[in-house]
Amino acid sequence: MNEHEKQINHLGPFITLVFLFFVVGFLTTANGQFQGPLKAAFLQYAGDLKNTFATLITFSWFLAYPLTGRTGSSWVTRHGYKGTLVRGLLIMILGLLIFFLSSWFTLQFPDAKAQISSAAIPFGFFIFLVGSFVVGASATVLQVVINPYLVACTVKGTQPIQRLAIGGSSNSIGTTVAPFFVTGIVFGGLSMEKVQVSQLMLPFVILAIIMFIVTLTVMKLSLPDIEGTKAEAGEKLEKSIWSFSHLTLGVIAIFFYVGVEVTIGANINLYAIEQETLNGPFTFFGNSSLTLFGINFAIPAFMATLYWGGMLIGRLIGSSLNKVPPRVQLIITTVSATIFTILAIIMNNPWMLVATGLFHSIMWGAIFTLSIAKLGKYTSVASGVFMIGVVGGAILPLSQGMLADGIGGWRWTWFIVVFGELFMLYYALIGSRIRQSV
């Protein structure tokens, strides 16, 4: 970055990208929260494969990351940061309309079903999976822009990891609001088993309209490219991006990070519902449900909200930790999350998993900052390949759902999370050390 670039204050673009980080977080968690309602609405005849099919919703979303991350980085090189953002937002609108189409198709053709083993699955469910992939592709493209831009943009009085923490806080506000949106606004506080397919249509149309307005707004905003963070169009990079071991291992670390974060956020409600079936309803200060803003929420949905809310609190705290190195932050948080996950398994209690949200909060920023350290013009390409690791959010929750179906319960499946935490601890201690220079 040259002296002129250092003097530029990117406060306006910074605020824009922080808002878009909110959108990504909101839609990512809302998509995961549809597992329970869609399991009731679409998967009534899925038999013993309900958990597997329900977790396919999360799988299809995060499958987009490894398949479209490189596309996002090539768009940054060809069209710049702003042009890539606009394209990503247009893809998001398309995906939301496909969500609408899935419900419309199911209502119009209720007998159109696919027979898979003993399960009868409506074709509308598979259309929803396509929509989940498309919106996931949009989130991928947006993050290819957002993450390196937040690290590189100049905002007075902030450091790169602080800016990522601020963006992450906005992301967490979205993830915290989303369960309330799905449970309270979309379904009016109904219990999962009473959800109707017809209730899925209007919210997606409204979201598509909102994102269209956001897209028009972004098109009018100034979002300058930042020198030294991307190759010029047609420029050939001398080294393979995979020659930087701290990036390669960072991609694996982010695979496990996103995997364990989404595994808990998306599946904790299914685990809690199972526990309620076996042991009776959970209570929160003596109540089996919670009423907020006039809407009644079941405790399993409230657990997901508390988990994502813990991430929000942690990121707000992290935004002030400008003197604590990313490596130290990652060590402390991975050790703490491992302890609480093991306690959840031993006690067979999902409330212990809720607490891990506080520690998962700043792992993304720490891993990303360590992974792209001293990469210079390789940074935007690194951001694209970094998105490959996000496929952990597809593979780990699906693997857990299949394992839960296989062993007849969720309790022991949480060892998947323990393994992921331990790899991230290894990355913090050893794998993140820079061995190759640009």
C-alpha cells in the first residue's frame, strides 16, 4: 500500500460492507433455521431419513463455497470489488425467488414426489435445495469481497482484526435476529409440526424485494478498489497460492471452524427437540416457552438464538481487543469451546453447547487474518480459495445428521465438534506460522 493509499479513509465503503456482512449472517442462519420447519412441512414421509434430508439444506448452502469461491476472486480481478458485489447481490435475489418457487410448486403439484428408499420427498424440497445453493453462492461471492476489503481498507483508529470483528459483530446481529425471524415472524410462533408450506412463500418475496433495493443502493455508492490487494487483469502470479503453508492450513482450519459453528447453530434445535421427546420439555427460568415482543418461542429455537447471540457478544468484545494477537485469541477460544463441548457430551445437555457461541465468535477473524498475512497481491486470490474451506459448513452438519440417524441420537455426534476445535488449536500453535514469503 503506497503513501497516498494510506491517507484515504474508506469509512463509507467500510459501513457498506459491514451492512452486507449483516445480510450474509442473517440469510445463512435463516437458511439453517428452516431445517426444522421444512422437516415438518416437506419431510413428513421421510421415515428414518428425516435428519439426513433436513441437514441437506445446510449442505447445499455451504457446498456453494468451494465451487464458487474462485469465481468470486476472478470477478474481483476482472470487475473490481464493486462490480463483484453487485453480481453477488443479483445472484442472491435469484436464489430467494427459487425459494419462493419451491413452495409454489409444492402447493400446485402436491403429488409430485420422489421415492428414495423408504422416503417420499416432494420435488419442491429439491427446488428449495437448489435455491439454498444459489443463495450460498451469493454469500460466497460477497465474502470474497468483504473479508479482504475489511482487512485492507483504512479506517482511522482501527486495526485489521478489529475491522473484521466489527464486521463479524454485524454478521452476528444478523445471525441472532434470524431465528426470531423464522420462528416468530415467518411462522408466528407456531410449533414445528404445525408449519404449512404455504407460509414459506411471502417472506421470500419480501426478502427478494429488499435485496433488490439494496442492490440499487450499492450500485450508486462509491466503493474504490484498494491498491496492493489484488492482481491486475491479465497479470500472471509467479507462485501457486497453495505454496503458502499458512494459507493452506488456514483453509483447513476454516473448514473445521465453519463446520463446527454451523453444526451447533443449525442442529442444536434438532438435538434439543430430541431431548424434549425423551425427557420432557426444557424450561428457561421455569418456563417451557418464552414470549418476546408478543411472540411465543419454543425453547429449542431460543437455544439457537442464544448461541448466535453469544457470538454477537464475543465479537463486540473482540472489536476492542486491538492489543491481543490473533494467535493468542485463537488459542484461548478453541480451548474454551472444546471444554464446553465435552461437558455437553458428558452431561447430555444442549445448554452447554449454547455457551460455545461466545468462543466461536472471533475465530473467523483470527484464522482469516493469520491466513492472509503478508500475501500482498495474492490477497484477493487467497480470499477466493479461503472460501473453499467454508464447505465445512456443508459437510460436518450433514455428516452429523447421518451419524445421528445411524446411531439413533445426537449425543455422541458432538465429538465431531471436539475434533474440529482441536485442529484449530493446532493451527493457532503451529500451522499459522509463516514459512514462505511473497
